Amino acid sequence: METVSTLDRGETTDRIAQSVIETLASHGVSRLTHRRVAATGGISLSTTTYHFRTKQEMVDHASHLLLESYVARFQAIARECEGGQRQPETLADLSLKILRNAAGKNRSAALAWGEIMLDFARTEGGRSSASTWYAQLETAWVQVARAFGEEHDELRIASMIDLTVGLLFFTRALGLDEAQIEAVANGQDLHREWKLDAATEPSDASLPPPQTDKAKATREQILQAAVDLLIAGGTGAVGYSAIARKSGVSMTAPAYHFGSISGLLKQAQKHMFAQSKDRYRAALSGSHGNGLSVEELADVTAAIFIREATQFSAQSLAHYSIWLEAARDDDLRPDVASAIGDQVVGWSRRLATISGSSPHNAILCQAMFVGALVRALATGAPTEMLARTRAQFLWLFTRIRGTEGSSTLFQKLLTDPH
């Protein structure tokens, strides 16, 4: 075990931060403790607590290390292109590499980043840190875009970042490997390769279903308490005792109605997804159904997005916390896959009149929605970001219009608007 005297202070803090990143990836932010970090990194508990007094200090330093590493990689790419040591690529190619690396060598960093961003959403200081993160991300992407000789206006850069973040949440929640990501990027069937049609057995099917109105009401109380705990602290905050205290039911009721925490999280995910679908249907009911123009679809999508990012931000935070947990819990993954598949089908219907019903078009639209929503949650949905939302969706819809025959997932992003 390491002690304070055997390592340089800077080296020690960075080593602990690397252990924090691994712990965030494997356990989530709500289960992060000094003891767990020390055990993961093979560093003494006293050294860990000496350098980081609080959990928040550990998260903040890990966040700084991730940002520093990310920006340094982008700066190196730009320098190599400008110096002739590297052939310029495209931002779409770069996005795909980020997704592949997140499934391989950078898996822990990608999951830790997602955990940190959602945790930042819970405090004013965190939202300020997230705003700094995104500002530096955009600067790094602009630098690379210039080196590639690509357009680098604010709208395009923000849109590419949000698309990448959305796809990152999809691919990690689904537990995809590099081959599965590459297959879809090369035009293979989305539903088959990413198993979006996977059927699942009802959670805790062996337990007796509630028969009485009282039992149904108790079950709803438990579900709502689980959602409230997810909002406040993430998946690690959801436990039988905490739910009983939060909901006011007996200590034995949560375990009786839900035989496992994983089963409870599955039901909470389904519950929140059903509620979000109802909100989407209500918003679309006053439109022209499936016959929306590009501009009309951008209007409706922006309106739905702004409501999810503001009025229902807490529910969105809870929802995507479960997605990150699905990256660690195989039992949660089929229901998340089913939800994503359902969203792809819905987008395919919306897009039918402007770009055909390609699932590849649909997944990009949902990725933009999710990625922009993660940004909004993490940064506190600043006015300037919300004001840009319609333009971002219009940018994407215009890009994918008429690209039914595209052979790769990102081909439509490399094509000039029609």
C-alpha cells in the first residue's frame, strides 16, 4: 500500500483520481466512497482521505483530469494535422472513433464522464463546472475542425458534440462492443446489431401481482419514491430502507412488491418512459401527424425538448441515471434497449416524409435529443442553449433529408444540405 511519503503529492492526487474514475465507472457516483476508491487504486485509506477530504473533491479532481486529458488529445490531433504528420479526417470520423474507444480502452473514462455530468446537474456548483466542461469541449472541437479543413461554426460544433454524447449514452447503456458500433456505422441493420427488439420477461414475474387497489397504490408509492431517490442521488441511493422511509410504507413492503433493486429500477425505467411517451404524444397531437415539413418538425421537436429540459428535468435526470446503471447491470439492459428501439420507430414515422424511414436517420435524431438533453441537465439549461435548440434540430433534419440510400451511419453528416 502507498503512503503519503512514498509518492509526490501531484502524482498521488492524479493516481487517486484515476481510481475515482474506475470506481465511478464500476459503481456509479452515488456509491463512491473513500474506502472504495482506496481499495480500487491499491492506495491506503489514510492517503486517500489526506488528499481528498470530501467525496466532491474527489469527483472534481477526476473531472479536471478527464477534461485535461481530452483537450490534450484533441490538441495533439490538430497539431499533427497542421504539421503534416497526420492526414486530416472528418468530425464524423472523429465522433465514431470516440464511440469505439468508449467501448474499448476508454470505457471507464466514458462511463465516469457520464456519471459526473449527471451528478453536476444536482448542484449549482456542479452546473457551473459542467458549463466550463462544455465550453472547453467546443474550443477543442473547433481547433480540430479547423485542422481538418471543415466548417466550424458554433451551430455545427455544438450539434456534433451533442450527437456524439447521445450516441455515447446509447452505446454504453446497451453495452455495445467496438464491432457492434462499427457494424451499424457501416450500414448494417440497427435493430439486429444493437438488439433493440429484445423482449424481456416482466420484472419479478414470480412475485404475486397486486390485486387490490391498496396494493396497487402501495406499489405506485414505492415507484415514485424510487424515482425521487434517483433524482436526488442516482441509482446507488435506491435501497429498500431508503424507499420505505421516503414513501412511508412498511420496511418490508418494497421487498415484497419488488424482489430485487434491479427489478425495481427496471419498473421505474418503464414507468418514466411511459410517462415521457404520453408527453410526446400530447405535444404531437396538435400537429399534422406524420406529414410535418422539416421546419414544422424542428418547431415541434424544440418545443418538446425545452419542456423535457425544464419542466421535466428531474425525471430526465432519473431516467438517464438508469441508462448508466444499465452499462453495469445486464438485467437492466433489455428494457433500455426496448425503449431505444421504441424511440427509433417513433422517429422513423416522424421522418418518413422528409428522409424515408431509415432507422439510421432515426437514431441520429434521438441521439441529438438525448445528447442535448444531457448538456441541458448538466449545465442548468441556460437560455442561450435552449434558444439554439430549434436551429440544431433543423440543421440535423436538413442534413438527413433525402439520405435514405446512405451507406453509413454518419454519411448524412458529411453531405451538404439539399
